[in-house]
Amino acid sequence: MALQFRRGTAAQLPSSGAAGEPLFVTDGGKLYIGTGSGRVLVAGGADGADGAPGSDGSDGREVELRTSQTHIQWRYVGDQAWQDLVALSTLEGPQGPAGTGINIEGSANNQSELPPSGEVGDAYLIGGNLFVWDGAAWVDAGNIQGPAGADGADGATGADGADGAPGADGVDGAPGADGREVQLQKSATHIQWKYADESTWTDLVALSEITGADGADGADGAPGADGADGADAQLPAATQGQTGYL
């Protein structure tokens, strides 16, 4: 992110600036950093005697600031190269004392449920906001719950688990009711059925569906053996009739 700072002639700039505010003197090429109650020269020569106010010059080029890993850097808008302005090491103060840790004791529905006091650093969650005991009161440190993350990708399908042991046999069910007796008959066209205690016959299958075609005539059988000779015939004595003999 580009940083902008206050600039002007020595006569235009104030003798102090907000803490950390850069002030650039255009007619002296000096850079100051505000301290809140004054300003500190961080680039350029020592202050000389104030000269007579000059006429307003043309507007200067816009300047950008950024921090690298080691320096505060600057460049004119439109330029490619960044120039080291001041080493960060010269702006770092002494290490401060260790801060008080946070000890989250639990959660509450509202502030009325918080205990009357606690140890410094004790904290409770109320609806996503963290309330911390500072030694005199519970201070709302703000919401510490971030937005829900996107769903993760589905994991790979796991290997099939081992088969479980066979379960015990179930209890035998109660015997079912006896089925109804069925009767069959053949009509002229169908095989039919009915329950034994009913009178109406119902067609089951047509005889034509289960009757095959007529077979071919069988071959003639072999001639039978000759029969035994019959007994000799005997005729009674002839008698004379009226018209002939018998």
C-alpha cells in the first residue's frame, strides 16, 4: 500500500507532527518524523536559520512510501525504483515488558453472567466477542470468530472394513395358517381350478397350449402267426324236403 506524507516549505510545515507522521521540507530536502510533541530529523542536514519566505513554487511530484524488510522506502509516483529512506532499525524502540496472557475461562450468554471480578487476563466468550478482565473491569476485546471457511474437498474412500461376526439366529416365527385346499379339473377346453369350498371353476391353462400336434401313423405290424387248424365238421344225414335236400 502506498504511503503519503505531509510536505511543504520550512515556513509552511509545523514544528511538530503526530507520532510517526512524516514531514518533508521541500525547500531544504529534509525529512522529519513527528513525535506527537515535536519532530525528529531523519534525513537531511541540521536546521539552519530560517530564511525569508520565498514565492510559492510549482507543485512537487507525488511521492509514495512503503516498508521493505529493512527500510522505509520512497519513490516518485510513476518511477520504478524504490529508494531507501530510513532503516527500520533506527525507528525501533527498546523491547517492552512481556504482555499479560489470555486465559479463556469459558462462555456466557450475556455480560450479567460474568463473575464480578477475575485475574488479569481471564476471559469469557459472549456471542463470539471476547471479554477480558483488565484488573478493574471486563473489557470487550471484540469479535474473535472469523467467517466460516469453505467446505474442504471430499477425502478418498476408505478401505472396506473386515466382516463382522455372524449374528445369532433369530427366533422362529409363529406357524402360519394352513393354506386353503385347491382342486383341479379338465373341461373340454381348459385345465381349471377352484378352492375346495367354492363352486366356481377358473380357467388355469388352455388345453390347446399344452396339447402337441398329432403324431405320424405308425408302421404296419408284422404278420401274425397262423392259427391252429379247426376241428372237422360233421353234417347230419340228408333228408328229403319238399324242394330239395338239406
